[in-house]
Amino acid sequence: MAYTPNTLIMRYGGFIEGSFNVWEYTTTDSLATVTGTGYFTDGSSKGMQVGDLVWYVNATVLTAVLCQCSAITINTSAGLSQHVGSSTIQQSNSTSDDEPLDVLQAGDFTVNPWQLGSPIQYGSTVTTGPDRFFGVTGTSGAGTMARVSNTAIAGFTAACAFGRSASDTHTVGHTFGQVVETLNSIRVQGKALAVSFYAQAGANWAPTSTSGATNGALTATLLAAVGGIDDSAANAAAGSWTGVVTVGQTTITPTTTIGRYVFGGTVPATATQLAVLFNYLPLAASTAGANENVQLMAIQAKIGADNGIYIHRDAGSVLELVQRYLQVVEEPAAGVAIASGVVQTATTATLVLPLSVAMRKAPTVTLTQGLFNVLNGANAYTATALAGTGVTTGIGNCDVVSLKVTTATGMTAGSGAVLTGSAGTGVITIRAGYEG
């Protein structure tokens, strides 16, 4: 039978702007028929928009399938657009409720914790910048990732500006992006992803004789690995993941007026890892100006069709998500304890440091010395070196780090010890990301 307009009913919505509507359509037509192009001949006039959810209910076989509006047709006449036309839906690729819809993390640089601070310099070795994102460039190049104020979009106050560091003369490519953990990538197998972001060019972005990006172009890419498991960011940037495929890509020319950009594709049914990368190539024989960068905001990779809406998370939730990959312990005030254990020898102590969030694997641990002390009895011994080993449980998660701390001689073997701060500038950095 043909489309029956009287059984297409809006069950939830009717918003003037924002969010999405939920519809129900009851029919005896097959799902293949209903998902045909322009099936809902008056869907647009009823207010159906791209991104709306539609429950297809077959009255004969008593089945319900969740679909999503994928396209609308707006009729034009005499140069005027009229909200009258057809709508097309497609079956959701989900076999369960997808939560969260955004497979990227901390793409809102307002609430991104920036645990390593700002600005952050990067070179030819992959370097973590804002939490969950990295920067890397070609041989001898120098780049900067910085948190900058940007209030051009309601709901955001900061962007991440990335590009060549001022005065750098190397014209090798620059990459900024995020690698999605394998465990989080598998749930997107066979599903459509819509990558969206805002971009705004810095003052020295446009190509000139002295500074700029080649043709002013920025390329954004959604990659998938078919077979590789938790491969590195370096291999993602180099395009050398096992079974790597390009799911979607767009090349834009940012201007000094902020703009929103969208691209995407369908993830392979056997994909095991994802990455979103931003690349640009500096103008040949140029020297970077003070702002040869592009400001990025509201980066997300959402399951399903793009509906123009960014999925915000509260700051506490974002911090918990990113600490699975990076935790930074800054030296506290004098006498404040952060780890405890036992003295092994006169110069070493083994201490247990509980982690705020279980990390995805046993992390690497590094020390910026500062004035960390090991308290042993009535005496304090300055920590001169530190090595850490993660203790993993279950499928590999790590919630405790065992620290081996080296000090000057004098501690008493077999006695208790506590690691404390002394109001210095020491930092313990615990990494389980994709820098390697």
C-alpha cells in the first residue's frame, strides 16, 4: 500500500528550535518500502527534520523498528523556499540504545580539563595536548596547542588553537586529533557517524609570502582500523594502522569568522579502532607568524545523522572520562600525603598510589622532581627519582600504581613511609594514552 499520512504521528517534540522530534508511523508496508527515497511525501510540511527519530510500526507482523530521518526535500517556487516536501528515513544501525552518541571525548575545550596545562608544544613525537587530543608534525617541525578564549558560539568559552609555533620555518605537515579506544570503537561497527566541528582561522592562517597554510586548507579525516587493536596515535597520523580505511573526509578553508563543518560515513562492520584527525601543510618557504593556527571547537563524532546539536557533558563527567588515559598529580602543600608504603632499603621505598579512575592499561609514570618528600619516622627525605608500575585487574584495567621512590640514604628498612608534598612544583604524570 502507499504512504498513509494520517498514521504518521508526532509523539514527542514540537520544539520551536533545538532538540529533535520523535514520530510513530503505522503501516503494512515493508521496512524496505518505507525507507525508500521521499516515501513520506508530506513529511517536511508536517515538520519532520533531519535527525528526527521515527518508529516504524508494522501492523501486520507487529514489529517496531527505530529509524531516523536522513533527508528532507524543501520545495522552492519563484525563488522562495517553502517548508513543503518529502522526507526520507533510514533504519537505525543500532541493535541497542547508543549512549553516549558521541564517540569522541572532551571535544568541548571549555570543560576539557587540560591536565597538562596550556600552551603545549609538540614536534615530531606525538604529544598529548588538551586531554584525549594529540599533536604531531614532521621532522624538525614545531607546533603549539593552546587554550584560547572564544565566545563566538553560545555554550562555549574556549577553543583549541593548533598550528606552527611562531617563527618556525619548517614546512612539514601538522596533525591534531584523537584516537578512540578499541573497546569504544567496536560498538560503532556498521553504523553511520557524523563528525562535526567549528573552525576559525588565526590571523596568520591565510597563505601569504611569509606565513600561512597551503591554499588555506585544513583537512579533517575519520579513520578506521580493521584488525588493529589499540594502535598508537603515531601510526594513525602516519596512516599505518592495520587495515586502515578512510571512513569520511572533508577539506575546508577556515576564515576569521567561525564556521560549522560536517562530514562522515559508515564505519566498516569489522572496524576495531577509530580516529579523527585534522591536518594542514604550511606554505612552502614560509616562516610562521604569531597566529598561524586554526581554532577548533565542539569536535564530536556522533552516531547517526547530524542534527546540528552538540552533546554537552558536565565538567565532572569529562574529567572522569579523560582520567582513564591520563592522570596528573601535582605536588600538594607541605605534609599532605598522596601515597603510602614501606621502606625497602636506606635509599628506596615502595609506595601505593590509588588512582582517581581505573586506567585502561598499566600506565607509564614520570616524575618532575619538585620538593616531594618521603616521610620515614620523624625525618623527611627528598625524592630524587621515581618509577611506577601499574597493577591491572579484570580485562586489563589499572586502579593502583606501585611507586618505587629513590631518596638520599638514611631511611630505615622495614619501616613505614609516606609520600608528601612540600609546596614545590613537582608533578607525577601517569599515562595510559596513545602516545607510543
